[in-house]
Amino acid sequence: MAEGKNSKLATLVGLGVAGAGISHFVKPQLFESITKPAFPRDTQKHIYTNGSIETAIGLGLLLPKTRKLAAVGTVGYLAYLAGNAVRNR
């Protein structure tokens, strides 16, 4: 039973992350103010790059076969974001 709950949670999180990723393309202006501090140069490109990464991670979380890889990708993505935020302070 616990596995079923984990699977449902992973599916919901995956859909949310994929939806957030897709929204980078639909309404990129929503992400300008939060992206610019970490990526002050060519911010628009990074909005789309981040959207692509988030969409891929979200889709990866949807399938049990790719869930672990998506989780590892999430850690790498968060390190990438944090590194850029610190570097561009």
C-alpha cells in the first residue's frame, strides 16, 4: 500500500514539475524576475533551458522506470541553479 501512495505522489509531483517546465514556454515573462538574478546574461535563453530541464525531470518522474534517474537529475539541476545563483550575486 505504501508503494501505491509513493507512486501517486511521484506522479503528482511529476505532473507539477512538467507543468511548471511547460509554463516557461507559455508565459516566459512569469520567470524573468526569478531567473535574472541567477542568469543575468541571456536570461531568456536560460528561461527556456530551465523549462526544458524541468519538463524532462517532470516527465521522468511519471514513470517508475525513469523515476530514480529523474531524482538524480533533480539533484544535479538544483546544484546547477544554486551554483549560478551564488556565482552571480
